[in-house]
Amino acid sequence: MGEKLIAGEFDPSGRRRQRVRLRQCLDGLGRLLADKRFDRPQNLMGLEIELNLAGPDGLPRMMNAEVLERIGSHDFQTELGQCNLEVNIVPHRLRGSVLDQLSEELRTALSYADRKAREVSAEIVMIGILPTLTASDLGSANLSYDDRYKLLNEQMLAARGEDFLIDIEGRERFGYASASIAPEAACTSVQLHLQVTPGRFADAWNAAQAVAAVQIAVGANSPFVFGHEVWRESRPPLFLQATDVRPPEIAAQGVRPRTWFGERWIGSAYELFEENLRYFPPLLSSGQDEDPLRVLDAGGVPELQELALHNGTIYRWNRPVYDVVDGVPHLRVENRVLPAGPTVTDVIANAAFYYGLVRALAEEPRPVWSRLPFAAAAANFDAACRHGIDAVLQWPKSGRSASLARTSAVRLVREELLPLAASGLDGWGVEPADRDRYLGVIEERCKLRVNGASWQAAAYHQALDGGLDRDAALAAMTRRYCALMRTDAPVHTWPTDLSG
């Protein structure tokens, strides 16, 4: 988002003008899809990770500007909160030893960033929600020093017209009212990109939606919200509520939230962008007056900046992305389901599982989404967020039966989905040794029923049982997490003893 942004126009005539511009973009996208002018993907994938900053005491540090200045690399960027950074790994082709290459590049980048952060008494932490964050840490004063975040905050607050209400009930209940979108900054994720042709987009997106629940079940790493133990993966409910511009009375009428799982399987990427325009008023504008159809008539490729900007303020867990690179348009599925961490090895294992599964499921002659009702996929996602690796999910029975079976996530993964993921990685041409190493991490998590969330909870309760109060136990657990994260030993091997 390097372009200059302006506020959305909330007067009726201004809103109509913006909707006209978005409709023009949508018409341009439709023409492009019909003309088949998109880049032919060469198995390209991309990886982004949002990070936290903490001190040696385990408490958050609001100093991303100072850390970024020392890092001095365009691979690292700001995120919403001053306690956040983001690292971007250049796109790779999904083939050969790509998984080990990604692992090495990520370890090198994070090690360098961590050394620079330590120069100002901070540390890089890969975790879904930093357990020691408190509500007072995330107010509007702690948004990053970037006009886009200030503008987005102002527009979302204006659209809502009242404080954002955070109310999450799990093992404990946590609630408070926020006068800004800053609580969203607590949620740090891994974003997995997959470039696809328009003709393959729907299959890839539907496959990603179908497996979102199992991604969460095996990869959950966010059991604490502002010091309270709630869901095993608490990012989705927190993100939804922190960005919910619907006043309660509007939400009660069935208006969709901007953080959204979705409500149906799709037949094309166009359907998702059309839903964006139909359901979600624009919040920001690029100020560009591009006429996409005129650009197409002249033989050019439209940037569709208004469409892309609007899409970026709608937080689907699997988001469609339109982009233009070197004058050639392309489409990506952006998978935003996973929390950051715990280790580089865990992140790459999660990525291997996802890319393998999406390939295998998208190529099945009788795809899973033809047998799994979308409502069941959405219910699976909710169950996985609540219960993590102990979730019970609905999945189509094998054979020709159209019925669903309820099965534990770990059994589903071990008996059905890991073999599919392996065949999908084979289809990409990934080295068998890489395939087995990283899918083996997923299998061991399932055998032991241990992921980042279960480790955090177990270590925290051990600290409580040892006599520490809540705040001290959270800080001790976070310090131990940071130390073990740096070993790169996968989380299922971590001891819960905090004395190490």
C-alpha cells in the first residue's frame, strides 16, 4: 500500500461515486477474466509472517520504528501496532527443495532482525497473540506511525459510530470496549500465497476453505487474549470484533462482518469481488480515476487499485488477490488462517501441509466441497478455533455416501489428510525428503496432541501451580517460549518445565 490514500466519502453522493468506480473495476476484472490475459502461474507461492516485539522480560515493546530503522531492509515492514513487524519472503516455485530453502531464508532473516532488535532491548517473537499484551497496550496511541493506519482507524470508527466491543468467552471470559481498532494488532499471522489461473482459482479457494479448520486444529497458537485464557485459536474472534464496523442493531439484522469466513462455495474469483461490492461499503479510496475498460480497449492492463484497496479492507480468511506484475495480471489465493510461530520448522510444516492438501483436493474428481455443506465447513472452523487440536470435525464419509461423519481432527489428519498432502506435494514436485520431514512434524503433533496453543496453556498452568500469580505466570511462560522458539525444535518436542 505505497499509494497515497484518502478517506472514503461518507456523504451519499460521494459513496455513490466510489461504488461507480468499484463497479467499473469489477467490469474490468470481468473483461480480463474472459479475455484470458492472466499470467500462467509457474507453481509460485509466497510467504509473509507478522511478528511481535517483546523485551527480555517477556513484555511487549512498542518500538517497531526503531527496530525497522536498524534492520534497514525492505523485506521487513510495519504492521498495525507499534509492537508489530512483518517479514516478506520473495516468491518461490513449489518444487524441489523449496521447503528447506524457505526454512533457511526465514531463519536467516529472523536471526538478523532479532540481532538488530536486541540493540534496543527488544526481541522478535513469532506467536499468534503475545500472552503478555494487555488492553491498555493497544489503544490508538500505539498504532504505527503511518497515515494509512490512522486513516483506516478513523474510517472504521466513523462507520461504526461507537466503541468496538470485545467479548470472548472460552475457558475464561474477557470483555472490554475499545475506542480504536488497535486490538486487531494483537493478532499476528502467517499468510500463504498461491498464484493460480482464473480457471483453477475456484477449486483452489474452495479447497483452502474446506481445510481451514484442520489448519487451525493442528496449528493453533493463540490461547490468550490480554491475559485471559479463552479459545485455543483466539485470533479469529478477536479480529472479527476489533474490525466489526456494524453497530449491534445492524449486526442483528444479518449484515455481514468485514472479517468473514464466507457463506458459500464459489465458481469463480469474480464472485468474491462481486460480493465485496455488494455487501461492504468502501472505507478508503486511492483517489485514482482509472477507467479500466478504456485501458483494456487501448490494449493495456488496468491496475484496478480501487478494487484491490477495497478488497484489502475485507478480511476473509482465504482472500482473493488481483495484482499486476511487470504489466501482466495475475490472481492469488491468500490463505490468512494460520497464527505465526511457534518456530520456523513449525511454520514450514504448516505451509507444506496446506500446499499439499490444496493441490490434492483441488484435483479430486469428486471434490470435497461437493460433499461437504458450506455451513459444516464454517462450523468446523469455529470448532477448531475453540478447541484446537482437541476439536471434533464433520467430514464426508469415504466412498459414494453423501453423509457426514464426526471425527477428531487428529484422526482425520493422520488417516486421510496427511496422505493427501503427501500426494499433493508430489504433484508439485517437492523433494520426498522435504515432504516427509515437514509432514512428519504435523503427524507428531497429532500423535502427541501438542501444538503451540496446548503448550502455552500447559506451561502457564504449571507456572500457576508453582505459585506464580497470573501476570508472572504469563511472563514466565512467554520468556520460556521465546527461548525455545530460538532453538527451532518443533513445538511438540518442547518441555513444559519453565525452569530450563
